[in-house]
Amino acid sequence: MSAPTTGPATRRPRTTSRPAPRGLPAVVRALGLAVGVAAALALVVAAFVPRLAGWEVFAVTSGSMEPGIPVGSAVAVEPTGADEVAVGDVITFHQDGTGGTTTHRVVAVDARGDGVSFTTQGDANAVPDGRAVPGGAVVGRVVADVPLAGYALDLLSTPLGAGLAAAAVAVAVLAPRRGADHGGADPTPRGAGAPRASA
């Protein structure tokens, strides 16, 4: 009686482990963080870069110049002599006796022998301002405005705001480096291979 023959060994498929895909909330959080940091840095840049050109930056706290310059905007003001200001210019000037500033449009120029003064009016106001602006009170002409940057300007003037800005910069610098450090890692464990069959 002949011995039974054995057929070729059946090889089992190799199995590998795959890391579980990240959930959507993690992706949304990462995207939200990136957008938030980018927005914060953009507002900081908009609030401070004009100063490098010798301009002054002021936060807009009222709606008298809406819709062109909404509340919360930052205006960049170029120092301008009173003799260079014309009707239609938007100027920032010191308020009489208050120490604050106002940004309104020039609607009339009154040039007299003892100097020049301006009648101003907010674009959203129905009537001109009650007091003329003397030439010596003019800070300068508005050359640019950035919506929302005024909020950043006000916030950054506080210790809390300065700390948040520093944190945003740190995240922007360290996050790409952290991603690069983990980019080459292989999360897939190596399998032990298929078992061998004996003949």
C-alpha cells in the first residue's frame, strides 16, 4: 500500500497592521488652529507694519465713518502738513481738550490770514462736526485702513494681548518643525511573516 501523497503547502496571506485614521474632529481642530494663528499674525502685521514707513496707526472705535471704515478697523495715517490737506481727504486730528483723536472727512477748508482750519464730517453723520479743526491739530491724512485690525491693536496694548501674540508666534514657528520631526516615522508595525509549512 502506497503512502499518501501530500500536496503543496498553502501559504497564508501576510497581515499588516495599519494605524487608525485620524478622526474628522482632529483635522478640524488642526485646521482651525492654523487659520486662527494665520489670522492673528495677519492682524498684528497690519497693525504694526505701517509704523515702519513712518505712519501712525489708530484704532477706530465708533461708526461715524461707516461703511467705508467700520468699527474695529485700524487706520494708517501719514503725517501731513495743514497746507497739503484738501476737501475730500480723510484726516485724523486731535480733539480739543480731550486728548483723544478723531478720524473724519474734510468737507470744507477755511484759509485765513491767521492760519487754516477745516470743517469735518463723518461719512455716516447727517451734519458736519460742530467745531472747526485748526491746522495745528491735524495728525495727518489716512492712507490705508484694515478692518478688524483695530481690535488687535487695542488687545496688543494689554499684557494679555501681548501674551497671546507671543503664543501665536511660538505656535507658528514650532508647529512646522514638530510636523517635520514626525514626518519620517513609520507607524506600521512589521509583521512576523507567514508560518512555514513542513513537507
